[in-house]
Amino acid sequence: MASEPLRIPLDQLRQAFDAALRHVEASAGHSVALEEEYFWSVPGDELYDVHNEPKSLTIGQLSESWQHLEDLLADQDRALGYHLVWLADIIRAIGQDATG
């Protein structure tokens, strides 16, 4: 039986992100230093296939993800949905560093 897709109100998502970022900023200040550079990445077509173990892990690079975001800030008219994936790379690294 198929379940209904999870619907995320974007205004609430924005509020949650802002609250989490304010929390990090309260302890880290206006910037964070990410000690790690490379990370394991699961290709999109395998990421949500939880019935099968990923067969082709790839390696991501935080500085590359950040460069894509800086490029977006320089020209916001070139925004892509995939910028959220690069943003997620950075957010995950910050979140895991803040909890470690």
C-alpha cells in the first residue's frame, strides 16, 4: 500500500533552517571552519533505494560544493534545484561538526 508523500511547507523549512543556523552562530560566530574536505556520497538514483545496498559510492568535496554556492550568490538567476544538494553537503558537515 502506497503512502502519501511527505509534504514540507517551505516557509516552515526556512524557519527550521534559520533556527538551526542561529543556534550554530551563537556558539561559532559568523563563520565555521570545516576540518574535513572529502566525504562519501551516494548517487541520487541509489540514495533512497533502501532495499538495496548502494553499489557505487562516490567522493564529494566540500570546497567544490561551497564553490557552487558562491557561484549561485554571484548570479542568483542561474539557480538550479541541485544547489540544494550542494547546500545539503555543507549543512551536513556543519551539523556533524557541531554535534561532534
